[in-house]
Amino acid sequence: MLHRFFITIMGVCSLALGAQEVKFGEINLEDLNATEYINDTEANAVILYKKVNSYFITNGGNSRLVTEVHERIKIFNKDGFEHATKEISLYKNRSSEETVSKLKALTFNLIDGKAVETELDKENIFKTEASYYYNKVNFTMPNVQEGSILDITYRLNSPFIWNIDSFVFQYEIPVKQLVAEIRTPKGFNFKKTPKGEFFVYPKVSTATDHRIGMDVVKTAYHLNNVPALKEEKYVDNIDNYRSGVLFELVSVDLPGYFRSYSQSWADVAKTIGNTDDYKNELDKTRAFDDELDAVLSGLPSKKDKMDGIFKYVKDQLTWNEMDGKYFFNGLKKTWKEKKGNAADINLSLVAMLRYAGLNANPVLISTKDNRVPYFPTVDGLNYVIAYVKLDGTDYFLDATHEFSDVNILPIRDYNWRGILINNPDKVWRIVDLKQPKKAVKMFVLDAIVHDDGTTDGTVKARLSNHFAMNFREEFKNLDEEEYVADLEVKYGNIEISEHSVQKLKDFKGGVTEEFKFYDEEGAEMMNGKLFLKPLEFLTMEENPFKTEKRQYPVDFGFPFKNSFMVNYTLPEGYTVESVPEGLRMKIPGDLGTFTYMVKVTASKLNILVNYEINQSIVYPENYDFLKEFYKQIITKEAEPLVLSKITNGNSQSTTGGR
Amino acid sequence: MRFFLYFLICPLFVVAQSQIYPVSKIPDSLLNDADIVVREDFMDVEVFALDKMKITVHRVVTILNEDGDSYGTLSVGYDNDLKIRSVSAKILNEQGEEIDQIKKNDFKDFSAVDGMSLYTDNRVLAYQYLIQDYPVTIVFDYEIDTKDTGVIPSWVFMPGYNASVEQSRYTVKYPNNKLRPTIVERNLGSFILKKRETEGSFAYQAQGLKAMKYESLSPSFAKTAPQLMVHMPNFNYKSVPGSIYTWKDVGLWMNGLLEGQDELSPETISTAKQLVTNAKDTLEKAKLIHAYVQENTRYISVQVGIGGLQPISAIEVDRVKYGDCKGLTNYTMALLKAVGVNSYYVVVQAGRDKVDFYDDFADLGQGNHVILTIPYNGKYYWIDCTSQVHPFGFIGDFTDDRQVLVVKPEGGELMKTEAYLNEDNLQLTNAEVKLFKDGSMDAQLNIKTTGIQYDRRFFIENETKENIERFYKNYWGSIGSLRVEKFAFQNQKDSVLFQETLQVSALDYAAKTNDQIIFAPNVFNNSGYVPKRYRHRKLPFEVQRGYLDEDNYLISYPEGYNVENLPQPVHIQSNFGEYQMTYEATQGGLRLKRKFLLKQGYYPPEEYENYRKFRRQVAKTDNTKIIITTDQ
């Protein structure tokens, strides 16, 4: 699916400026006097200036990537104080680690019209070994007041020279001026992938860097007035919209030497396909062949084999909740320990499917929490699933999730397209992941209305696809008694009995939930009449979309349909006085539909309500429609159906509705 | 006396033998409501000297389902004075057969960051076992040597809700009477327990403790759990020897940590004096100093030195203008002292849950926070120096109404912090509401809050417009298409009173049918909260803080509309509180008066259904609807 949102905003690119030399420790009084930031008067703090400058140095044969950071923050009020505390994460592995040096920081305060500075003491800078993989440096600025300016500078030294941290242009507070520069040795070509709403084209120039004795390419970004990144609900991953640039080495082109890493998605696929994991390890089937033969023996067709192996892998292996496109354990160890990361599990699945003679291959993806990779990148892909082509049909499989099924993947997988690594046929290309099928939730509610306003009856709910998957996932660790008690509260304090759920432990097919209820407040009694809600306690009461404007797309995860059939049996001696009119409504662009129908018979009322959203992602330009759509549903569901007593010998006829 | 026989034969360190823990051996009664079963939980403490103690732990836990997964994380904390001598674990399958072995090298070393602190000295060795099949049994053993006898571990016989216990044992050995620990038993009453004391040792054992299930509104597990509180009257802590028998002694020991920390520079002293030159009395001086601290410092946690018990010096806080609760409290005390105002350092267990310090058990282990108290004219004013926004003398629900340790020069003393009772926590809402023919409405309203209700509201004053709008849209979430047109706040800190003046509108407030409009006249206080139903309530429940809400709404109908029948007034009087709702017809509309008093209280499980009924009646009445019709 094309990410239209991204494409449209790319046009908004903007913001050039005249560069201005900013030196550490030299602040201007005007900034110190300021009490608000003109471009965002509600900001608690603003980054007045941020400069990031990365370059390579060599020292006795060792190359390092150095990043100089200079950051100047203005604090306006107490809620901005949190920006006076900093944490720098430093990666490490067994043999090398990143370090911080030359950390200097000053707090400036306005005292009697003058700038007075306080220096951050060395003893108030803390270095901690946070885990096996990284260290942390923490400090908080001294003497921070409302109005303070913090000036911070430090140098990051990294031995991991090909992992250039992404440049970030947008933060939780606005940025007034930002400069980001990187000097890369000529011949080392890095792809620069922009993302987010605010972007400028870099100035690119070449120069000679005497420290490494090489020509370098200097890439510099200058931005002014970048607004704060605002949080919104139902966003897939806010980092997708945070402005910045990602770097990735694509080729090394030196005199007498050329190596390409990844230019197109096909290159990316080939690069990954050529790694040992995909090239060799994947076909080492000795780890499981005996066991698998037993599993396969009773399965005649290829489709049966696929389903059987999928189930077998799910049953046997446990996901350790780690992403990964490369093995963490490898086939052998995974199979021995019965656990592994996403690659261990899904590559095992591919290996087994191949062993069984199916046309199975890995498909690389980037999960929702890992941003959308708009441009070809190896690093941007963090996960692998299995893909089978069988009788012209595409099947995608992810065995990490207890309740996933063939072509019903965990929601995290539906972030973007996939990259097919078909080594046997030498096919490396993009594949379109099938979008989630529409999930359906269907309720049938039968209720008997009593003349005291109480109702009782039964509810039968059927859930399919991702609704079923989510329900199973939520329900699996719940205590049923507790769940029912919560359901009673959720449905307006009804009393539930004989609750049951079918097909809960399965991962195939839908789930059915059934219960009996008694609702003390089923109908409202006023002026001798009974007022019923069309959907009884299943009525939607609150619009999930309350804000006036929307900045980022709304991510529903999957398209869905909610369907309700409510059958009321009227109390003796009552007749239908009025019912709301039927309604059919569509959101432009076939985004969604809403249907409302009422059927009246002598002693019964049947209400049919459907609403569906046809796309998993709704773009901001359609937000108003979406909000209005929900508003209409709520308004319609609030309109009562009115029952009145049949007066002696003069039974009122049905009026008002059809 | 089988238990002690077993004791004598068995060495303190039990060597785990895998095949003795098959899941089939767990009695059925311990499987009910349990996510985990503690098969064996043994702690043996051996005190050798004032600064030498060995602790041996052997814990066997069977995890039955994913809700017990947190027990798959094994960890042991350590620091400079506490060394881990050995640590290992074994993983057993359902039959009790060993499937994995975890050695000391497999454990990872972490900083014990709490997510709050900028820095802490504490570290932890941890291993997380990824569970593949349930049930699984984890045998966890470790031994530690420590110099800190000041924090001898206490013992809880049950680890939490949804956990049952087969065997739990706690023993202490000590060399002489000077090093004899004090043990106070809590909530042991109904549990099967054996205990024995000899010269030089204590031993407790419990068996067959059935799992308890959490029920809403029940008091915290720690309050009801069977436990031993253990303390060494003569001890060593972070190389500081001490002797504590009473709360007075704890105070004296704390004084040792505070001594000399209150020094300030002459400049700061003169600044402080200057601040209060025009102050009429001590209280005003205190208020001025408090305001100065609020203006000039912020809260940052740095846990170093004497086990995180000693505050950073006042001079240092004065210089960097930040500190943790101890540092800021000590700093405020120093400033107050400089202007001749007497104040005390107070140790408290903070949190919404009210936890008292025990009268009968004095030790260093209670409390997690430090506040300040200023005595004046027979009254104590309580101040949390970590808050830059709370009014003077107002501590809110973080440290209210609980027994705390006040550190006075002559020693410690237990006192109760200020309580905000029932009517103190007031919310008074006055509103004028205009209903329109199309079902929309406009309203002007004024909300006054005091006490704990103030504490829950006043923060919005400093929020952005966007967040303020979001707050009200969520707060009145069921009002269709609510818009906040205008808002203004008045925070009267002196009287701890917060006022919100609002203008709101809602396009879809009322429902319509033909010529009728149906709406709930209780526009702004209709939460509908009813506690959930328990078929068999087992635990007591509590209303930790009461409150009083009063609502007066004047609602005008659209022109030409009238009401046929107003609902009957409702008055409910109950042990739990009182509720009143009246409707009165006015010219072209109605006046609604609502009063709801909920009382603070602690009730036995049998009362739960009555409480639910009470809340249900309230919710139902709150949601009463009326119909207006037009005569045309």
C-alpha cells in the first residue's frame, strides 16, 4: 500500500536560512529575557540551537566516528524543567563501546539584568552500566530556574563506524535553529533517507579532511523553526512522523575497489539473501528432519502440509519477543531449546516448508514499532516472516504468535510491504503483503422487555479474523469470573449468567461468546411510556475521536465491520408508539458505511445496525468525515424507541417510523 | 514436633532434588485461584557479628500460567557492602525433571535503576527465564554475605495475590543476646504456622496457604498478608553502627545523618533573612521560605551515600538548585533555621495507599519519602518540599492521614499527618444550562474544589489549551460533541481552593424523538460508577478517602417546550454516605440539586453487596432522564 500521507507532505519541504555561528557559552541576553517562544507560545521549553557534527577520524589504524553535539535549550516554566535532565545512551558489545568526552554544560540565569552562569560539576555526571548492550550517561543541569538557558556540548566517540545515528530534526519541544552536518570519506556512499514532515535538501560539498588525509563529502542540513512533535491517539508509530534523516552505507567506491551494498529493494534483498543465514544455514535440515517426517506422514496435500507445519512450529517453538531478520540461535539451537527470535522461528518455518517440498521463502518486513522504510534499506528491516506460493495463491505465515493463522498475521506485521528473498529461484523483489481481511463482530441480542423497565435475554457474539485474534489474546490469561464482572460494568451494570466462550484456544476460525443477561435499567420509564435504546447496552456512547483536528493518520490496525441485530419482545399491553427512521450513510471514498433499520411487528421490534470501516488507515484529510461518521452513529443510537400502553379499546397505531 | 526434627537433620541449605517437585504433588486446594504455587520458600539468616551476616535463600516456584511469568525473573540485588556468594537456578518440567540449569555466569549484571533516579549505587544480578510450557518449576538458590545488619530481611509468607504456598520457612541464628533480633508478627492469625524460639535462634514455618484473589477496593496486599517484621536493635549500616529499640532511637540515629548537613553560606543566610524582613510572624516567615524553595529548586533523585538515607548537604542543594526529597527537605529546614523557624524532618511511606509506621516496631526499613513539618501555635503544618506547586501546608493524597516518623532533636516521634476527611474534599458545581430544540446545549459553569478534590484538579491550571480541552472532553466523555468554549482558573493557594469557570457547548446533548426531547438533567456529574459484582466477596474493602459533591443546575428548556412530569426527589441515607437529588420546576426550566457524600471507611466483605447497591442506586438516579415536549 502506498503511504500517501508521506508523499503529500514531502511537498511541504521548506525552511531555508542564513547560517549563523553559535559558540558555546556565548548566549544572547535577548534569549535570556524571553518569556515565551513566539512560534509556539505554549511551549514549556525550546531548543534555541542544536548542532550535530559527525565525522571520521583515524588514529593508529583505528577508525572512529565522532559526533560533536551542541545544544542550547531555553526553559520557560517549571513544566519545562524535565528538559534540563539528559540521558545519553552508549552502545557497546563484547570488545568495543561508545564513549562520551568533553562534556561541558552551563546554566545561564538572568540576575539583575545580567547573565550569570553555573557550571555542571564533573561529579554530578553519572555513568552507569545499564545493561549488557549499553551504558548510560546521566546528568541534570544545576541551578535551573524559569527562564534559564542551558548550554550543553559533548563529543560522542563511536567505534561502530558504519552505524551512523540518524539525524533527528524534531523533538517534543520546538526547535528554533538546527544544523546537522556529516563528513563522510569520499567513495563511501551513504544513502540519506528523509522522513517526517520537515525536511530540507542538504548542502553537499567536498573538501579535504587532514585528520584522515582523505577527501570528504560534507552534507549539511539547516533548518529553522521546526515545531514540536505532537502526540496523538491511534497513531501506528509516532517516530514515522518525526522529522529527520537516516543514513545507510550503500556502496564503497574507491580506486581499484567497488562494492555495492543496497541501492534498490532488489539490492537490499540480494544483500540479505547473500548472508550466511539465508544462503547456507536455511537448508541445514538435519536438526529436525526425523521429527518432521513423522508430522508430515499423515498429510497428503501440500496445503495440508503447510497448515500442519505451521501448527507444528507454533506448538513447538516459543518466541522470545525479540525482532530479528537474522538468526539469534540458528536452526539447530532453536530446535534444541525450542525458542528464539522472529528469525529463528520463521526461518525454521521456511526451512521446514521447503523440506516438505513447498515453494517457501522468507519475506523481510519492518514491523509497526520499527517505522516504515520508505526507501531501500537493510537496517530498516527488522523482522522476517514466511511466504508460500501454492497453486497461484499467496500465503503469508508468522509463527511467533499463539493465535496467528495463515494470512492472519500479528498486527505488528502489517506496516508496509515485504521484501522477498527467493534464493532458489534467484528472485529478490518487493511483494505486497496482503492487507488484513475485514474483521467482523456480530452481535445478536434477544431481549424481553418487562413493563417495569427491566429487560432480560441472551446475547450471542461472533468474532472473526483479527477481532477473534485480539479476543483470544486478551482472554487467555483472564479469570473468567473477573472478566464477566468487568463485562457487567462495561455494559452498564447488567447481570450476566451462563457466560460461555467457544473456540478460545484455537487459532483457526472465529470465536463465539454467549451469555444471558438481566438489565435492571433496560428501558427508561417516563410519563407512563417505555423508552428503549436501539442496541440496549451495546450502544456506543462515546465518540473515540474528540479532537477538532488531526495531524497524523488514524491507524485502526485492520478494516472491520460491527453488526448488531437486536430483537425486542414487547411487554403485554404495550404497543410501539414511535421508532426512529432508518438511515444509510457512507463516508466518501468508500471509507465506511453505516446502516440502521427498524422493523416493527405486533409484539416485536427488530433493529439492525451495521457499521464498517473499509481501510485500516485513515488519512488526516478524511479525519473530519471519520469524526462525523462516529458522531452520526452515536446520535442515531441515542434516539429512543417509544412504547406506550394500549388504552382501553383504542390501541394506538404505529406511527412515526418505518 | 516433626518440623523441628526435620530442621535438625537437614542442613540450612537444602540441596534441591529435582524429582521431588512434580506438579502432581501439589494439593488441589492450592491450585484454586493460583497463578503460581510456592513449593518451598526458605530463608535462613545467620548473624555472626555486628557487621557480618549470611543469608541463604532457597525458593521453588511452580508457575502455572502466563500471569505468573514475573516469577520467571530471578534477581538478587547487591552493592558495595553486600556480596553475592553464590547464585544458581534449575528449571524443571511438569514431572519435576530438570530441563535447564542456570549458573552464576548466566545472570546479567544491571544497575538497579528505578526509572526515577538519575543515579543509584545499587546493582542487581538478574536472569529472565523465558517460559515455553506451563506448568514449569523454577528452583532458585542464592547466598549472600553482607555487612549491613541494619536491614535484616523481613519475611512475608505469601508473595502476593493469586499465589499459594506449600512450605514457607524463616530462620535466624544469632551469636549472643546483644545481636538478638526483634521479631513482630502480623496477620499470622488464621494461617497454619509453627514457631520455635531457642537461645540463639528463631524459626517459623507455614504450610498450605491458599491463594487469595484480588478484589476491587480491597486493601493493599501488604496490609493483610501474613508476615514477620524483623529488626536488629544493635546493627551496622553502611559502616555506621547503631542501636535502635524505639522510634526515639531511630530519630536519634537519623539525627546523626543530618548533623552538619544544614550549613549554608553567609550569602544565602542573608538572602533568607532579607526575604522575611517584613514577615509578621513565624508562619508568614515559613510561607515565604517555602515559596522561595518552590520557586528556586526542583526535584531530582540521586541515590548515593549511606544507603540513600543521608540527604545531600544544604550547601550543595543551594548551589545546584535541585535535590531529592531528603536534600530538598534538609535544605528547606536549613533556610527556616536561618530565619529562626523551627521545623522537623519527617520520614513517611508515601503513595495514594495510606500506610502507617508501626507503633510497636521501630526500624530503618519503613518509609520511602521525606517531608517536613513546622510546628506553630499547637498545630503542625506539613510540607512536601519536592512539589513546586502544592500550597503551603497542603500535602494532598500522597502523604495524608498516616502515621509518620518526625525526627526531633530529642529523638524520633510517631505522629499522624493531616487528614482530609469526607466533607473536606468538596466539589461544588453551579451551572446554568440552556437546552436547544436541536438537542444541543450551552452551559456556563463554575466548579470549586477543596481538599483531595483540589489535589486532583489544580494541575490543569498549568496545562496547554489543547490539554485542557482534552481533559474536559474526556472528563465529560459521554456528552456528545462537547466543546470547551472558554475556561478560566483561579487557584487560591492560601485557602486551598481551586475554581474553574467554564463555558461549554455540546451539539448532541439530548436525544430527540418527534416532538420530544429526552435528556439527563444531571449534566455534569454523571459518572455512573458502580463497583463490580462479586458472587462471593472474600476480602474486606475500603473507601480510602471520602468526599462531598454538591451540584446546582438551572436548566432552561427551548421555547415552547414543557415537562409533563418531573421525577420524584430521591434521598438515600446509608452507612456509606448520603445522597440527595431534587428537581424543582422553574419558569421555562428546572432546577436540579444534587448532594452526594461518600464516607471514608473500612468494611467487612459482607457489606460489599450493600455498598454496591448504594452506589447502584446513586448511579441510577444520577442518570435519570426527563422528557420535554412542545405543545404545538
